[in-house]
Amino acid sequence: MAALTGIRVLSRALVVTPNLGTWRGLMTTAAVRATPRSAVDDVKVEGAFPVTMLPGDGVGPELMHAVKEVFKAASVPVEFQEHHLSEVQNMASEEKLEQVLSSMKENKVAIIGKIHTPMDTEYKGDLASYDMRLRRKLDLFANVVHVKSLPGYKTRHNNLDLVIIREQTEGEYSSLEHESARGVIECLKIVTRAKSQRIAKFAFDYATKKGRGKVTAVHKANIMKLGDGLFLQCCEEVAELYPKIKFETMIIDNCCMQLVQNPYQFDVLVMPNLYGNIIDNLAAGLVGGAGVVPGESYSAEYAVFETGARHPFAQAVGRNIANPTAMLLSSSNMLRHLNLEYHSNMIAEAVKKVIKMGKVRTRDMGGYSTTSDFIKSVISHLHPPHGG
């Protein structure tokens, strides 16, 4: 059946898709598939949205199992097309990478685990990890991590609500390193006007659409006067186009201290690649750690959903102790992106209710429950969302 312009036919409902703008990415093709592709553990629903699933390394496969179990229980009209790509399990090759890219380009939406990059100081091949190559080939320039306190789970700072926006296609992660002289390594940091302006505009557009009042540009222009100076200049130029949004700047080291001392002063933060990686993890720690914060990455065409702090948590593999909260909340965000608001709200509310009740918590949250216990509890709390 041919795709219907502006309309997606689901198995149970007709959803009209509004124009969501660049940062939401393009939505999945609306064609109803009478014979969906088969994949490992696929849930086949006629008219389902095809989504690429990349479990990754560490506890990634266990977290994806949680997503599939909850989606099945909630009758979510999504068909997962599962692929495996790993640099540590001998499941990485150019052919596999191209298969993953082909699937993601066709489906436009993906949910992924962390593809772990082994540390090898003697490595002489391509310095770009598969994770980085995926981001570059799909031009996933904007990483968004919404750091929000979970009701019922107390931390040093409660009622936090801030967003970290990171440019993730250049900066220190450009994989341009070489030995210029024996014992001397040069590592190039790339900063361009085009990409700095693009991420700055993304941040201000995000703040506008989400009704947020302030954007803080994080930098180290006092030392890296040209590189971070260009990034800061671009942010300042873009800020002038959004007079209703307050704009501030802050040096990265001070930002780390301020986040620990008084994180309430922040609303939306925008920064280059490396700083974003560090701040994502620091901020996740403020509300409970890597297991509870969802994340997502956008290009003009694609949307990828993942955990906010990217950790494989390899020491937990097979022990049934990983916290699936971050991945489940990320999957809920994915459903919202697909305009499946009903299912998105149902899953998010179930996860948050389990945490608020406090009876079922994994070890990272101070409890003794297993991953399986948490999944079962979430499934038992899957009820029609409020107002649904």
C-alpha cells in the first residue's frame, strides 16, 4: 500500500502528523506493511512503525529485552528490526555497519545501546569508533539529554529539570591524531562556524518550542581563544535572533562546579562535543546516575534514542541487576516522536509510578530488585494514561 501523505495508518488509530520541524527529525514512512520484515524477537503488528534496534554491548541487550517486553505488554504498534554491531564481540565489519546504516536510513528512527570502544593505545587502524562513524554518516549533530528528578527518589538536589545539548560531530572527537615526532602526539580539535551555528540554533529552537527561558553556552574560550572562541561567537550571534530567551555564557570548569553547587540556575545548556560528554555524565549523577536518564540524537532526517549517559556497564552483564529506567524512558520519548502519545504516556507513567512507590528498585538506586523484577512491576502498572 502506498504511503499516505501526512497520515499514518496504525493498527488501531489514525494519527495526523503535524510539521514538527528539523529537531524532531523526519517521521517514519507511513506505509502500511502487510508483511513486515522478520528480525530477532520481532513483535509483528500489521501497520506497525518499523524501528531499527541496535542492542550494543554490556547490558544493552538486557535493556532492549526490557523494552521489547514492555512494548509487547502495552501492545505498542512498533516492529523492531534488530541488528548487532560490536567492536568487542567480533561483530563489527564494514558490511555490518552498512547494514545498520541502511536500516536506520530507511526507518528514520532507531533505538540503540552503547557500542563499547575498546581502549588500545597501539591501534594503527581507523581511529573513529563505530559509534562515532554512525553519528557522522547519519549527521546526528545534536545530542539532547533531559536531566529531570524522578518523583519519589531523593537525591542531594531534588526537583531538577535541565537540558544538555551537545554538538557531537566535531570538536575533540574528530579522530585526527598522529605522532608528529617520536613520543609526541598531536590531536586536532575541529570547530567550524557552520556546525557551531547549527547547534546554537538547535538549542534556541528547542528552548522556544519547549517554553524554556534561558540558554547557557559552555566553553573554554579563555584558553582556546580561536576554537572555543568561534563556538562562543556563533552562540552570541544566534542569541541575538531570540530576544525573548535569556542568554548566558560560562566557562566549562566553573560550569561543573556550579552544577554540583547550584544546578537550579540552569535551564538549557549548549556546548561542544567533549564538554557535553562530561556534563551529561555529571548531570546524570545529580538525579540518580546513568541508569535513569534518557537521551536522544537528531539530524535533519533521523532520530536515535538511547541512554543519556552512555555506559556499557559490562560488570553487570548476565547478573540481572541493570536498571532499565533510562532505556524505557528513552523508548517512551521515541514513541512520542512517532506520535504514539497514548503508548508513550502509558509507559512513562508506569515507570515513574514504580519508582515513586519505592518497593521495586535496582541496586544502583539503593534497592535489591532485579532487572526482571523491575520489568514485571512496570508491566503490572501499565494502565491508560491520565486523560487518555
